[in-house]
Amino acid sequence: MTSETTTPMIGRAIKRREDPKLITGQGNFLDDVKLNGMTHAAVLRSPYAHARILSIDTQKAAALPGVVAVFVGKDLLDVNPLPCAWPAGGFKNNMNTPRAMAVDVVRFVGEAVAVVIAEDRFIARDAIDLIDVDYEPLAVVVDPEKATQPGAPQLHENAPNNVVVEWSAGNREGTNRAVASADVVVKERIINQRLMATPMETRGSIARYESSTNEFTLWTSSQAPHVMRLLLTAFVFGIPETKLRVIAPNVGGGFGQKIFVYPDMVFCMWISRKIGRPVKFVEDRSENFKSSTHGRDHVTDVELSGTRDGHITGLRVKTYAGLGAYLSTIAPGVATTLYGRIITGVYKIPNVSIDVIATYTNTAMVDAYRGAGRPEASYLIERIVDRFAAELGMDPAEVRRRNFIPPTEFPYDNGLGLLPYDSGNYAPALDKALANVGYADLRKEQATLRAQGRYLGIGISSYVEICGVAPTAWANGQGWGAGLWESANVRIHLTGQVVVTTGSLPHGQGVETTFAQIVADELGVPYDSVLIEHSDTAGTPFGYGTYGSRSLAVGGTAMVKSARKIKEKAKRLAAHLLEANPEDMIFADGKISVKGSPDKSKTFGEIALYASVGASMPDGEEPFLDETTYYDPPNCTFPFGTHISVVEVFPDTGAVEVKRYVAVDDVGNIINPRIVHGQLHGGIAQGMAQALFENAVYDDNGQLLAGTLMDYAIPNAGMLPDFEISHTVTPSPVNPLGVKGAGEAGTIGSAQCIMNAVIDALSPFGVRHMQMPATPEKIWHATRG
Amino acid sequence: MARITVTVNGKSHTSDVEDRTLLVHYLREQLSLTGTHIGCDTSQCGACVVVVDGQSVKSCTTLAARCDHAHVTTIEGLAQEGNLHPLQEGFWECHGLQCGFCTPGMIMSAYDLLQQNPNPSDDEVRHGLEGNLCRCTGYHNIVRAVQYAAAKMRGEEVSAPNV
């Protein structure tokens, strides 16, 4: 380490340190891991959405040369079902979570029924076809509302009417009065369709058991290795937490789906112990679609009341949220807290009432998918506000402006049980977006084109979301069963190299780069001397992982705090060496100097060397610069923004062309603009995909019709536009970096932006609402009445 | 079982492969070239794209036995003498990747695209890469990355767009 002044790294759009391995084929993803003696698992999955298993004959499969063993659900009864960590709403007696494999009854297509272990994956797959299962099909329900109706098929005896939890927030009486007495009431049934996260790398697990020590190692494509270790040991296997090491290799995208504990983790561990050899399982794409978690699946009736001059007076919401056949790790909280408590969005609404009925259906489990509850909330409020503007014949930008929470009212309590919104200033983001898109001219162009029989639509979305959900005490009050702080240890080695370990980890976000930028600046050391270590429970402090746009606001802040503790100790040590008072020391430009005597100084490198050797430490000081922080934020952060899209719809074909997409996002201070833009691009693409393309649709028999990438339309490059990204910057007061989070904002802002534009384009045809995705078929019909 | 001789990234291999072995499994399992990925089971995603005899192919839909005497280039063979290929450089400079799982296939498809069209429009890049899915980037920066490489391969001065 040198004492020369280093260039500030925060705010610089440097390229990512993660990339060299990934662009040269040296990435190490789960399926790239090979172990000595490794066996391969293939899973027989239920073809029925609901059926009783009468018998399973595995003899032929077991006899196939190359097959090591075959296991069924009854073999694994000595381990517990998977835990659900977020029973939001306080329910207890109807928590039905999956086992590693079904035992007596299958409840969704794709549920594991048997596992074959073989010498290679091809033999294992061949053997799957030789297993004979006798099923007795049962009646099926896939719709979250129909599941609650009298006579609906029942999934679990302990959940009458398939209800997981009935949850509500707000002021029911006040809202009922406001709606009943309003000048204007608009109402819609709004469906937020089921989606599939579709990380390009599917999920999977590799487990190895060491019989000499009774220790497991699990490689798994996960966003939260420490949490997986905790859940698998303490809850599923009932073994000491220390008997499992979890490693997430390079993770090829997660988008929420890789937060959770899954059956393959359990059966790979259990079987590796049973057979004494490592076991590998990697999903193929159709397995990922059928059996890993899905997102959204809301059916909502919404009413919004207001005055003729565009002021909103009330919002009444009733949502049926499908959670699938069993509860995934945090599913109940996503459908309630993360959705219902932010349902008012960016608006000051005096009377709000929301009811959520979360239900079991014969479908794959639903849990957090990029945005997790907030996209459903922002879609709902932004769609119904647009509907209100259309009803009044008022410009949708103006209606939004009239109802924004004023900047003077932050921190703002929306009355729905959140901690107050930390900060916000919504009108400047709207104004900037209107200016960037050229709104006034666009409205004129729209009128001109309409006269020519062309249908331009302009869609506005003003959103707010919740990042870095915290503090733990508040989350516990929401039923969250663990912590929501994050860890960071910072160590300065003898050579001055900085090693940071954290429970936070990337799966594409580039936080190795961002974290190193932060730590380099905080310590005044060269960026290249900072190493970020993560993703392995061996060698990193316990942490809760990466989801909910929390890595920077929570994990990054933990790093800053550890680095500040390091600086304090460095000052004490420098003061000792310089025979000065620690309070008189200044840490700047890589040097610790005595106030008023800049020539009396030690470089940070000198102090690192001194502390690392530790030969003559002052009384009461330990050798080494090594500090750890477990940072529990005082509040969430609340990024916001306005997105505006311009589309043209073509009545002859029903096609939609997205001509412009302008986003103004306020994610607080920005550490690396290139990375933040990338996060927003990807987020917007996923929301746009929900609006126009994607639908994880089940038929009435519970068959997943969108079961492959031929049927589930994640967009390719030809289906998306360029994105025009800019910002306003309202630093978060919650953390010392002033950052909020950018991973989900794009998704939370975009689906309704596109839908509002499509519906605006179709307004001459009398269209006031359309369910997503706005496919050419729907549009073609809509233009024909 | 078939015996094949294949040149992969300039190195000749003679191997016995099952008749049903796909090129992607041959590369990954037998040659341990794991830079080529598998992202789907229906030839939609393009994570497995490699170049065979000068043309990009989806190696998940190509039998290894068909590649007897073929010349195969994978992502591992693109950098020459330690120098990144302009496409690799472009993806790095322009933040054309996030998780990196689709990136090898995306780069190999773009390699073929630029062989055929050294001066594509943005629209031609987008349509030329329709066989490759990326879930992270929204493609915006992938288009920039390919244009960066195209310009560099034409001998022009290039830099990543400002953000």
C-alpha cells in the first residue's frame, strides 16, 4: 500500500471486476462443478396436479445398469418438511410446506415423486422412464379466488377453503364512507398474472457427505447460502448448523427464485449421506418452470374514489393471492406486507382499506420474484389512477401531480403499517420524465396520428418501492422469522491488502465491484487492493443474503461501518506511535496525521504493517486491523421515479411497438452509474415482458401450458427497445451512503407504464382496461369491440 | 458409439462418443470446456452457441457424432495469445453482461453475426441475436457491446458510451 492520494471511486462508472472470468468461459457455475465419485440425480415428477399416490414400482429403474439407487418420498420421512420463515398475518395451524418428495398425495404438476441416482445424468434420466406410479387423480383448482369458493377441491385438511391467511390493513370504515360518498368512483378487476423468474441458469444442488466427520458440503445456486445452512440443518435435518457448509458458485441470475430452500437441496444431502457419494442435481428448463417458485398471481378488485377535480379520497382493495400448493420460504409475507402496506404508492390517500386472502392452489409455489409484492402494488395503484384520470378526462400526469405526497411531509406515514417512507420528492422526477420524453409535443403528435387512423399511446407510471427491508424488530412484527441485518468483516492484512467478507453476495449485480469502490473510498486505499469475499459459509460471517435490493443499503453500509471502526483503531495506533492524543488524529488521503502537524504522520500501510506484526501494541489493544459489523438499518429505503413509455398499436395485427421508454429513477446516491443503469435496464425489461409477453398459465387440470421456453415468452433482443435512463437524486437519510437500491425499481415501475400506454392507445376504441399480457390477439379483439 | 476427431479451439481431440451425445455435453463433460452453457431444453436460449466450421450453432441441438473432422470454436478459444477478442472487450467495456450465464453463447452468436455483417445497424444486431436469451440486461448494453466490437474490428477508435 502506498500513501499516495487515491482517486475517489464512488460515482465512477468503472467496468466490473467480475467480468474477465465470465467473458472467457472461466465462470464456475453449479453445473461446472465436478467432484470425485460424483453421482447424478434425476427426478420423476408428478404429471398430475392433484392425485393420490397408490403405489410406486421402482424395480425396473433400479435394475438398469449404471443406476446406483432409487428413492421415494417414504424413504425420507426421517427429515422434516421445508420450513416457511415468514408466516405473515399470524397463522399457525395451516402451514403446509413441501417435503423433499411427495409421500401420499401430489398437489401440483412437477412435484417430486422419486429420485434416481446413477453414474451419469443420461442413465438417470433413462431410468426415470422405467418407474411405474399408480395415481388416483383428484379434483383440481388453480385459480386463487375459485379455490376459496364452496365446493372447491381441498388441498390440505387443515386449511378450510384453501385459505392460508386473511390479512388486512388500513381503515375499513373510513374507506367505506369515502367510497360511498364520493363524486367519482372507478372500479376494476385487475389481474396480476403468474410469472416465472427464468434465471438463465436453472437451479440445482450438489451435496457431499464426509462420513468421518458427519459433515455436509452443499453447492447450490443460491442468493442466501447462510440462510440455506440454517434452514437445512436446524429445521430440516435436525443436525448442528456447523455440520453443513454451503457454497454458492457463480449464480446465473436469481430474481428471487434462488432465495428459497428447495427439495433438491434436501434429497441431494440425504442421498449423499445414504450412499456415501456426492450427488448432483441440476434442473432442466422445464423442471425449473414446473417446480421452482413462480411470482405474482393476484386477482384483485379495486375501487378508487375521488373528486371531480382529481383528488383521490379513497382506495378499497380486495386481493386473492395464489401461493401454490405449499408455502415457499417467505411466500406469505410477499403477498401481504410487501404488497398491502405500499398499496397507496406515491399518493396521499386519506382512506385506504386492503384485504388479502392468500390461498393454496394446485400449482407450483409462488414466492418473491423481482420486486416481490411491490410490482403488484404499483401496477394496481398506477392502473387505477390512470383509470380515474380517464374517467375525469384529465391528463394522467396532472392527476398524479395533484395527489403526490408533498415533499414537506417526509418522513411520511401512509397509515398502512409501514415505517414512514424515508424520503421522497416525486414531482421533479415526473417533470424530468415529461421533459425528457417531450410530453406536450407527444400529445399533439398523438392527436395528429389519431386523425390519420394511427394509434399512439403514452403511458405514465410514478412509483415508489421498498428496499432493504428493516429493521429486524419491525420485520419480526410482520411475522418474519429471522433477522434482516447484514454482516461485513473488514481486515487489513500485513501487506496492506484489504479483505472484506460479507453475507451479501452477487448473482449478476456486480457488487464485488460496487463494494470495493465503497471500501476503497472509505479507507482511502487503491480500489485494486480491496478483495471482496462472499458466497461461502466457510470464511464469511453469517448474513442474510441478497434479495429485496438490500445488498448495498444494508450490506454496503455494514462495510462502511467496519471500515470506520478500522480507521478509529488506526488512529489510536498512529497516535501511540506518534505520541499524540488519538482525538487529535486525522485520517485522510491514506495517512493518519496529527491535527495541525501534517508532517507528523503514518501512512495507513505503515499502521497495517505495525498492527499485523503486533510486536509492541499499546496497552489494551489487540494486534491486527479486523472489524466486523452486523448492521440492522433503522428503516427501509424508498426509491421512486416516473417512467413514461410511448407505444404504437396496430389494429390490423394487434401488434404493439414500444417506440420510446424514458425512465427517471431516484435510487439515492449512485456508487457505479454503469451498474445502476444495467440494473434498471434489466428490471424494466422484466416489467415490460409482463405487460406484453409473459404468462405462466395453467389449464383447469393444473397443467402448466407455458412449460418450456417455446411457450413462455421471455423477450429476445428484437422484442425490446433501447432505454433512456436518467435520475433525480434524493439521498436516503437511513444509511451513511445515502443509497436506496436499484435491483427491482425498474420492474416495479414498468409493467403499468407499458399497459397505461397500450390502453391509452386503445382509448378511441373505448378500452379502459386490459389484463396483462397485452398480446396481439387481445388487442386485435379490443379494436373490434 | 462413434469415434470422432474434432479440432476444438485449435487442438485436436479423438474421442469415443455415444450416438446420442450432444455436442454441448461432449464439450462440457468429456473435454471439460464448461464455458459453453445449457439454459434450456428446447433450443430457445442460445447459452450453448459455439462456432462450428465458421458458423454459429446451438450445440444442444447438434450431435457430437456429426462433428467428426469439424473445427469448433468455443468461448474459451476466442481470446488469442492473452488478448481479449473485441467482442469480449466490448461486453466488458459496455457492461453487456450481468450474471454472465448467457454471455458465452451471446458472444459466439455475435461473432457469427459480425462475420456476416461487419457494419450492422442496432436493429440488425437485435434481430441477429434473437436466438439468444438474456434475462439480466434487457439487451440495451448487449447492443452497445456488439457495436463496440464491430467498430473495433473495422479498425475504428472506440470507447464505451457514457452513462
